[in-house]
Amino acid sequence: YTLFVPQRTIRLLGIKKNTQQQQSGYSTKEKTAFWQETDRILEKQIPNKHLLVIMIDANGQVGRQNLAPEKTYKSVGKYTHAKKTDNGNGKKLVEICNKHKLVLTNTHKRAPEKNKDILGNKHATWISPNGQIARQIDYIIVRKKMHNWVNYAGPIQG
């Protein structure tokens, strides 16, 4: 989607694949094609001068422990649910964010205490049906130059 407001163009990009299939039903080739297409869209179709907001169901966790500071601190903040970035979708997401100077906003701002879920997590965006497992796999992404415009990005517990 593109919003035109006076003197600005804002691009809203929603990226989603069926998460159940992404976990088990998609081949490595199909997952690679998904991330390549995402990279191509960011590279070719959205000018840098446009404000960009990406909402993605990445089905991958990001953390800061297992990546070098110069690779994570650019895009991944300290408020992650996971301690380590997973080697699949999480790693691909961080690579794309770093390449395109993007920031995972829901990892850069501390969630308000009132936003805790039933397990006491403030950053989880997915909870298993039995309520025993929580993950942060959905992200709101903006260009690094505008990440200070965001006060808070995260789940709303319902």
C-alpha cells in the first residue's frame, strides 16, 4: 500500500506467508525464493526517499547473543524475546534489515508493563495453543533513519 500525505509518500508493506507451511511445508528452495523476492522488492520497487513501514510474519526469532555486534545492533534492539537469532528465517530477516538499513522496531523499545501476556512475556507475538510456548516472530520494520519516530511497536494482548 502507498499513502500519499502532503509532502510525503509512505509505503506500507505487509509480508506474510502461511506460517504453518513456512515451518514444515515449504522447501528450502521456496524459503530462499521468498527472501530473495522480499529483497528484490526492497531494492527495486521502494525508493529510499519514501517512508517505509513493513509488517512481517517472519516466523523467525531474532536475538543478539550469537551475532557479531556490527551485524545485530544495527537492526536488532535489546528488547527481544529470544536470546539468539535462529539460523533460518531469523538470520535471513536480520541480513535483509542490515542490507537495507532497516530496524526491527519492536526490539528497540521497552514494552510497557501492562503489555505482558499470560506467560509474563512483553515481547512475544505468538503463543502456542496450550499456552506453554511464547515466541517473537512478527515484526514492525522501518528505515533506520526514522526509527526514533516510533514510541512503541509490539503486540496488543487481547
